[in-house]
Amino acid sequence: MDDNQIRMLQLAAGGYTCSQIIVQLALDARGEENPLLVRAMAGLAYGCGNGRASCGALTGGCCLLGLYVGKGSDTEKESDRLPLMLGALTAWFEEAVSNQYGGMTCDAITGADGPAAARQRCAGMVADTFAKVMEIVVENGFDPFDAN
């Protein structure tokens, strides 16, 4: 088990959701704290709360890509790579998850057990999604540890 997996388990045990864990792992890697961002990510959990929207691991991963290459102030410009990066993550997630669970919604992934199943069923998916985001960031010429 690597450091990210250990940290992920600690966060899950602390009650953080999939989308929050993905962003917190990146903040940890960058040596940053942003409790408001982590709190905001809770809105993506369990398919935006009702299970019928996209999995929070995917939407959290998309937000993380935006954190790295999106526009954050009037003086910044969003990278023209962002749409391609988002597409790559979504295509990967769809292939990995839809083939296994029959869809990308939280309802499809967790089944009748709903959110209660998420902590058990989703840990690997969250870890894999975080790793894929980091891979996409690096492949597109960005430094995942750069705090700028």
C-alpha cells in the first residue's frame, strides 16, 4: 500500500467523500491547505446527493484537472488542453466503470446498497481515478506538485 492509499483510507475514515478525497490528495501533494475547496467538493458526493448523477470520483477528478489548468483569476488563462484532458479522464472512467457496473452514476456503481456501499466498493475506484488524473496532468506537460 502506497502513501496515497494510506492517506485516502485516513480521509475516508474521517468521513470525507470520494470527491473530497481526490482534491485533498492533490492539495497534500502540493503542500497546500484549502478547507473551503474541500468543503465545496462535498456537493459532488454520491452523484450530487441523489445517486443519479455522475460518480463523485469522476466529477472530483474533473475538478482536480481544472485546479491544475483552469482559469482562476483575471490574470490567468485556462489551458487549451483542459477540454482534451477532461475528455481523456471521462473516456477512461467510462470504460473502466461502465463495463464493470453498467453505468457511471452512483446508483449504478453502488446498487441497492446506496451510499452505505460506497466506502467499500469505491475505494479502488477513487485511488485509480486520482492516479489517472495525475497521469493526465503529467502527460500534458504540467507538474502535479507545482503550487502555482
